[in-house]
Amino acid sequence: MHIHENRPHYHFRPYNVGRWIIWSLFALLLAVAPLVWTSGFAQTMLSQMGIAIIVCLAYNMLLGQGGMLSFGAAVYSGLGSFMAIHTLNFVSAGTLAVPVSLIPLVGGLSGLFFAALLGYVTTKKSGTTFAMITLGIGELVWSMSLMIPEFFGGEGGVSGNRVVGQPFLGVTFGPQIQVYYLIAVYCFLSTAAMYAVTRTPLGRMLNAVRDNPERVEFIGYSTQTVRYLAFMISGFFAGISGGLAALNFEIVTAEVVGAARSGAYLLFVFLGGATFFFGPIIGAVLMVVALVLLSELTKAWLLYLGIVFLFMVMYAPGGIASLLMMNLRLAAFGKLRQIWTSYLALGGAAITALVGAAAMIEMLYHLQLNEALGPQLQFMGAQIDAHNVDSWAGALLLISVGVGLFEFARRQFHQQWGAIQEDIEKEIKRREALQ
């Protein structure tokens, strides 16, 4: 005789304490950052980082989560910016009654609309075809920005004023600190929402479409539908970042829909680590540092960026996030202390080679662009003569010594790394055998 028990069964699921700690620290960092860096320049940088985090995470929903290489990601953030700035102008003129704090949602809905409109055709294909379609759409929208000045504002762009309406609890969004906290709130909520998407069945299915689209089709799912839904969600969050950018800068130009902006998203998401959720956050911070700080320090900043990208592709294709996770794995097994001296050797050799290469690059740029100012130039606090053979010989010597030492240290590191990985695998098998 079988007895069927109708009482409900309760399953206890413990809280993921580590996840709560990480999200709390992220919120705390966003809250206290402008209190630590109080200058106007620093707060402007922090605001741009918050905007960049949203758009890089939105782009990674395509690249990292769905395996969709897009060359036109700036279309949806850029069109969101234009719709947001026009809405802001309507609010200033008294035509619309929309709070300034909700203007970024206008950008998000605009990004969603254009992603739904253009994405249906774009996501019908995948792989290289998808990439070429996005490139074509990006160029189409950019050319339209020059052909329709009534909407895109021509070469001068469209400007606005974010200080409109009556202050709410003293908030006018005039001071940069108030704009930063608005960006911080949207940044935290958007980051949490995009992470939540990765935990949904849609997010899991998007990973499956990336890894094995044939099997997804075999079990009855439409890969085009999955890509299309992800494309629209990505467009929505990209539009939010565009709306925040419109409020932050109070001007939107055709540059925001250009190929250079799309290329920057791709480059820095890859550098940060597209295979990890937090990788684009690292890439977004690096993007702002490179575009704002590095571009002010040297005219050859794009060349330096290209060199860094080249070395990352060669030695760390998973990005900075993959390097962090690999070393966290070593730390979890108590192996990190065995290898830190090798890191010092690699870092010292790399810095030596980079200093020599940078000196040669700066001298070359100085001779090409600033020859009228004379052969003398400042480099890392020292004055060097670009016409002096000794300067070039010294730079070449640093490069040669640095490269030689790096290759020697790399071979030693490779052997040590392999031995440590074998020890870790043995330890994992030992623990499994005890269970």
C-alpha cells in the first residue's frame, strides 16, 4: 500500500553571503567615491565611468553572453542620447512635463525601440554576417547624422540645459556631484538588472546559443528569437547610458553614433574580460582613463593602447578579469606565494622594455609633430634630445634588455605555472576522493 503525503515540502536555500557582500561593497564604492575624490575633474571622471560601466555591460550582453560581435553598438546608446537631449529641450520649453531624473529612461526606451526596429533584421544571421550587418547599420546611422541636421544638429550637435523646472528637495542637477549620484543610482540598478538577466532562463539560453546554436535549435528553441530578445535588452541599457551622457555633457554630437565609439566599446570590453560579468566594468574604467587621462599625457596614446591590446591578445586573451580569476584560484589553494617573485620579474622586465619603447615613440612623435620647438623634450621627468644618437641607442638598449629578461622570466614562469596547476589538480582529486 502506498501512502501519498500531501503536505508541502519546504526546501532551505542558504543566502549567498559572498554575493551580498560584493553588491554591498559595489554600492558603498559608488556612494563614497565622490567624497574621497572631491575635485570637479575627479567627479566628472567618476560620472563618465558610471556611464561607461552601463554601456560596456550592455555591449557584453551581446559579445560575452551571446557571442555576437557587434561593430555598431554605439548606434543605440547614441540614438538614446539624441532622443534624451531632445526630450530635455522639450521639457525646458514647457512642452513636456518629465522630471529630469527620468530623462535617462527616455534614452533607454529609445534604445529599446531602435534595437527592436533594427535588431530583427540584424539577428537573423550570426557570426561574421551579423558583425558585417551591424557595421553597415552603424555606418548608415552615422551618415544619416550628417544628412538630417534637423534631428542630429549637424556638426555642432544638439545642446540642452539640465537645470530645468523647480528643485526637488534642493536637487537641481546643476552641480556635478548631483549628476554623479543620479548616474550612480542608474549604474547600480542597471548593473544589478543586467546581472539578474544572466541568471534567468533567457540568459542561460543565450549562453547556449553562444556555445552550441545547433543543439539549441535541435531541442526546439529559436536562436534568432533568443538573439533578438538579448539585442533589445542590450539596446535598452545602452540607451540608458546614452541618456545619462546627454545629461552629463548637455550636448550630443554625431560622434556618439560613430564607428570610433563602437570600436572603443569592443576594445575595452575585450581588455576588461568579455567572458566574465565584471570584466566590462574593469574595461569601462580603463576606457575613461585612456580617453581622458592618457590622451592628455601624450599624443601617441592610441599607439600605446594598440600595443597593450596586442600583448593582451597574445598573453591574456581572456582579459584582465581572467588574470584576476586565475590568481584567485591560486590564492584559494595557497599557491600564490610561490609565484609572486616570478610576477615581480615579469613586471620589472616588461616595464624596462616599455620605458625604452615609450622613449623611442615619444622622440619619433616629437620629431614629426613638434620639430619647430627644437629637439629637446621632457620624458618621465628627464630631458632628452631627439637628435642625439645616444638617446636612441639608450632607448634601444632598454628595449633589448627588457625583452630578453622578459622572455627568460616568461619561460621560468611557464614551467612554474605548469607545476602549480598540476599540484592544484592533484589536490582537487584528493578532496573529491575524501567526499
